[in-house]
Amino acid sequence: MKRKLIAAIGVAGMVVGIAACGSEGGKGGDKAGADVKELTVWLTVDAQNNWPELVKAADDAVVRKHPGLTIKHEFYGWPDKNAKLDAVLATDKAPDVVEMGNTEMLGYVVNGAFAEIDPKQFEQSDAWLDGLKESVSYGGKTYGVPYYAGGRVGNWRKDVAAEAGVKAPPKTYAELTAALDRIQAEKGPKFSAWYQPSPDWYAAMSFVYDAGGAIAEQEGDRWKAGLSSPESLKGLNEYKKVLDTYMKADKTKDESDRYIVYGQGNAGMIFGAAWEGATAEDPKNDKTGKLKGNLENFVMPGPSGGNLPVFLGGSDLAIPVKSDAQAVAVEWINAFTGAQGQKGLVAKGNLPNNKADLAPLKSDPKTAVPAIAAESSWFVPMAPGWGQVEKAQILKTMLQEIGTGKKSVEEAAKAADEAIDKVINTK
């Protein structure tokens, strides 16, 4: 669970020494390396701890085609992975397959660390979820394969809603705000009807994209910040209204401990990763003793009338350009992320990497909410300097200033645009 939040938080340590990798041409599916005797695969500990049988099944499938092949695995925690990857990419000992958080991909791609692949070589690539497809695409080329997804949903306390006379989760934004108004009135000014940390840009940008705005847009071969556009300001003003009306806690805190705060019982609703509600009701986080079985996920309605577009977190698999086993790496990724692999990942509570496998989940009560929510998604600008935008925390700063009232929405957006424009086109 911790992994999913970290992946969503985005680019961690940015790449040192990757620029030296360069591109050696060719796609990962080329025949080069088809006769190698060893394949090295780096995954996170999520695979090691939660679905090792899927890893073994992929190994077995590839070894059947390449008798005598040895597949070595190394498993890393999310906080350590990129530092280790940066170090090894500066040598000739690069792994052949590496798992990346989907917002981590871009910095490595623009610095030439990963090999281009042919998406036609991978099952269901024509149906990859939009947000995941964007994360592996750059300059019209593909540099990775979506592994699995994690969606964002609304989650509220049924008992709190019932106290305010609300009996069903909202289907429209008007129903949502009407219910929250009643809850806020019922519970008083120290209670957050919607606990929404101000700097949570994944939530705030959902309002921007819902209103037709964007963080930045491409104009020719350049990217231009767009938070001051009329559409983006409309979304940011709606986000500001949410903070002013329903968020009664510290507006400088980020979302990293949202499930813990939710478990303390002073909030009626959150909008976050699909696992956060379940984690809040875990006995070690539930300080109220009332949350188990009392929390309910729902698809977040948006002010524009449809479902609120959600940031689609998840993982990708990439092939370092220095790998000398790229052809076999393609086979392993296909075996791991193909139909059987996706079936196994879904059974473990993940969302699949493609719309075809996502469709049946929408009719299963256990998976319907995150599956439906994932259909409407947005992703970060695939600009060469995006990693620097995240690293400088430009969006977080803007949102905290909006949330605390330090700046007006227009002033904060203008300052953020100026900061973004300084770095977003820089590799």
C-alpha cells in the first residue's frame, strides 16, 4: 500500500549520470540479445511480497522458449530503487528489465536511459489505459509497458452521512456538495466534512482538467504552462471553494498521512487512492473503533457534470538501453503483463493495464468503483522538464498558497506558470 502512494507522489531522485547513457538505436524487440544466457529483472518488493507466483510464471514461460536461460531477480523498496538504478545505469551492469512508477518514467526517457519498444509486440497494447499509455510515450515513441494501475476514488463514512440524513453516495457534484453541506452543519466547524490537504496536486489538478484546463500544453515543440487559462482558473477556484467550505484542519499539511488523519475520526470524507479507506479502517489506524465496514468508496462526480478525471497512478516496465538482452526482455515483459499476468494482478486488487480487462470489473461490486473511476483520467505533461517541475514542488507551493489564502487563485496560478515555464522545456 505504501508503494502505491509513493509511486503516485512522483519523481523522486532525478537521474544522475543517465545522460551519459545516450541512445544506441533500435527497439527493444530487435533480435539482438535473443541468444543470451542470463536475464536480470528489477522489480519492487510489491511483486516479491504479493504476487511472486506471477513472477515465476513469467520466468517459466520464457525459460521454456530459451532452455538454459537463467533469470535473476532483484527486488527493491520504492525509496531506494531510483538511487540504485541511477548508480548502475552509469556502469555497464544495467538490468534488462526495471519497474518504474509511472511518473518516474519521463526523466529517464528524456535522458536516453530506456530503449524504444514496439507496442505491437505486447498483448492488449491497443487497449492500454490512456493515462498509463501516456506515461510510456514520448515524442511519438514508446519506451515502456504499463504493468498495472491504481485509481483514485471518493470515500466517506456512512454513519456520518446518515447522521446528516444522507442515505446514499452521491451520483452528481450537486448531490455531493449538498450532502457535505448537511454533514458540515451537523458536525460543526471543527470537523472536516471533506478532509482535503491543500497541497495535494493530484486532487487539485482533477478539478483543473475537469474544467477543461491543463497544467501545461504543447505548442509546436515547446511546452507552455496553462494554469492561468480561464479553464484552469475555473477548476482552481472550485478547488479553493472545497478547501474553504469543508476542510477544517491544517491547510499546510500534505496528503502523505491522509489515511491516518481519516482514521482519527475528525473527517467525513476523503478523495484519494482506492486503498486509503481500507487502510484507515485497519484497527491500528482506526482510533474511533467505528470505521470497520463503515467506509464506502464512490466514483467522484465532477463539477462539469461527468465523473471527475482522476490521476491514474501505477507502474511501468522498461528496458534499459544498455541491456544486452533486449529481445528476451521483451518476451519476459510480455509474459508478465499479458493476459494471464493481468488476471493475476487483478486478483490481487490491482487495476489492469488495459480497457478490455477493465470492462468486466465495472460490474463486480468489489471492483466497480475504482474501475469506473479509472475510465476518466489525466496524466502529467510529457515534457522534458517535467521532473524539475515536480522536484521544485511548484504545484504544491501554489496550492498551499491558495489554501491558506496567502495569494489569490489568480496570483498563485500566475506565479506557478512563470516557474513552470522556466524549467519545463529543459532536459
